[in-house]
Amino acid sequence: MESLSQRKAWYKPHQQHGLVMRLFSYFTVSLLLILLLQNLAEIALVKTLLHVPKNVQQKMLVMADEAQQLIDNGNKQQLSEWEKKQPYYLFVLDKDQHEMGTRKMHPHFEFKLNYARSINTLLDSRVNQPIFAIPLKDGNQLMVQLPHQLHPAKYFSFYFGLIQVVIAVLILFMFSFLIARYLQRPLNTLQEASRSLANGDFSVRVANTVKDSTVEFKSLAADFDEMAEQIQSLSERQRRLIRDVSHELRTPLARHNLSLHLMRKRVAPEFQHLVDRLEHESEEMNQLVNEILEFNQLQNTTENVNLIPIDVESLCLTTVPDTKTLLGKQQTFITDIDNNMPLVMADSRLVVRAVNNLLGNAIKYAGDHAQISLVSRLVVVDGKQFVQLSVEDDGHGIAEQHLKRIFDPFTRIEGARDKQSGGYGLGLAIVKEAMLVMKGSVHAENRHPQGLSIQLLLPVMNS
């Protein structure tokens, strides 16, 4: 068997991507993509937003027409009065950049004439007061300063910041989703394998299933397989030990029974009760060995069982006479078997054994005045039909925290299953294994106001 250190050594020269480097590459790509999209968004926003509004352009062109009419009239004083009345700070200049009216330009305005632009050019991304040059006849120009209140850049920072946040959130969400999917695949595989392992499938392996080049996942899968192999090996050795010991016990037990039989003929009458006690102990030991062997056999025959159509009603009715002979004087037994039940795919011997085990347990532990019943129903679980056989009693039931453990081998609940009451904790374990072999299931629940109900679910034969 390949050791864990050998597997880890095998993976080292084949390391392609560490988880840290892979996550680093993902985050790097996401960061670069965010920056790229934000730059593209800024360019698109500049082209869309940073230009003179259409209504303002129209007003400037109207003012240019009015200015040209005043120039044609040749009245400088009237032109100056018109400039003062306009909502924008403006001047009409000749081809030499001199005022055509009587008003004088502010030095700062005169300086900004060097940076005059046409009304169709893009504006800066910050709020300012740009000057626009609108050509008139004979080389004259109308110079208009745009008020900062009308500059479109006052909304640019808000819109651009909002777009940056939206782009960052969308990209991070997308990459987070991809990373989560990438991490979830091998984790889901390991989770399913862990559940299979917990349900007793020790043959499950994941190294070939986890098809990922990340060394951490490969190493984890190798560790899981190593653990599964160790558990499988331990389980097989345990089963082999129990089987071998049980087989080996049969020979001395047979000799012991023969010796007791010969001893009874030679022991004085006053000591016969001791022989009876030894025979009783020997019978219990034989019963325990038989149950251990049957439990071990059920655990190892899940793939070789031959399931055939079975009539549940006829099988249940065969158990009634034997059950009635085991009842206490004050106990009662009721059957409620539906004669219209469909056939089930099962093993008749295992069904009878399971029902007898449940009825025997109810007779032993439900109480001296218990009412015990065997009931059949047709139920649907997860869209599939099952015949449900329920063994119910009105005893004291079982504490809720112990219900899940009663089907474990060698389990005795709160001392009820001791040597005096009989049983070794294998009866219900055999029932569970028998149901698993027949692809059914067994469930236990307390009844209200008191009592216990154990249901066997047998799959209905497909028509």
C-alpha cells in the first residue's frame, strides 16, 4: 500500500499551481479588469457628458446673430449696452482682439483669450469658466465666458464615482462567484465522499475524481484516500476477527454441549439445577455466535443478494402463530395487514427475520401489559412507493437522544438489554443490515402519548 509520504513526494514534482498563486492571479486579473473598465468608462463619460449643453450652444449662436446686427449698425455705445445686458460675461472683438464696444475687458479675461475654444470642443473634467470664440463677419469674434453654474463637469465626479463603484462591485462579484465555484467543486466531491464514508462505504476514493491542478486539493484528496484505506483495512480486519472468532467458538461450544449432556446422566438430582444453568448459558452463547455470524454475513452480501417479488401479507401472517406463543399472559397482539398491498422486491427470509426480531423486542421490552400491533401501509417517500410494516407498542418508549443509536451493534439502551432481559444488542442491527441489503430502510420513533413504533420500508416492485 502506498504510504502518505510517498504520495506527497509524488505530488511535489508535479505541482502546477499553488492555491496562493492561483488566488493571487485571480485577484490580479480582477484588479486589472476593474482599472481597464473604469478607464474606458471615464472616456465614454467624458465624450457623453463634457460638452456644452445644446440649449446653451443655441443661446450663444443667437447672441452671435444679435451682435452681428449691432456691428452692422455701427453704434459702439449700443453694442456696449447690449454686452452688459447679456446673462453671460462676453465681448465682441475685432480681428486684432480689440474691443469693438466701449467696455474694457478684465485682465484675467484678456489672458484667457489665448485659450478660447469652439463651442463644439470637449470641456475639462473639473468645473471652471472656459471662453468660447464664435466667429462673426470680417474676422470679428464673439467671446463668451461660460458661467461655472452651467459647466457639465459639476455632475461628472458623482457619475464617475458611481460608475467606478458599480464596475468594482460587478467585477468582484463575478470573480468571487468564479472562485467560489472553483473551490466548491473539489469540496463538494470531498463532502459527498465523506458522507459515503460515514454511511459505511469504505471503498470510496476521490484522488481520481478531484480533477484539479491545485496541489493543496490534490494533497487533501490523497490524505482522504489514505484515511479511507486505513478505515477500510481496520473495518475488514475487525469483521474478519469477529467472523473467525465466532467460527472458532462453535467447535468448543459443541464439545461443551456434548459434555453437559453426558454430565447430566452422572450428576446427582440435587445438582441438576447447576447443569440446567450451564445449558442455559451455553444456549445464550450459541445464540450470540449465530447472531454475530449472521450480522457479519449481512454486511458482506449486499451485492450478491437475490431480490424477488414477495407478497408481504402472506409473510406477515406466517409470523402470527409464532409471535402469539411468545406473548406474556397480560400482553395482546393485533394485526392490521392490508390484503391489497402490491408486491415488494425483497428476500422472504430476511423480511421474516426482521419482523420477528422487532416483534420479539416489543414482547421483551414493552411491558407485561403491553398491546403490540403489526400494521402495513402503502407510503410514498421522495416520489417512490414503499410498503411500510410497522411494529408498534404502548410501552415506555425510548429516550429521543437514544433513538438513532438503537440500530448500532451491541447497543443496550439505559441497561434495558442486560443479561436478565436477554439480548446482546444485535437484533436491531441485524434488522438494519437486512433492510440495507434489500434496498429498504428502517426508522424508529416514539408514539404519543407513549410507546414505540419501528417501521420497515420495503420498495414496491416496478410494474
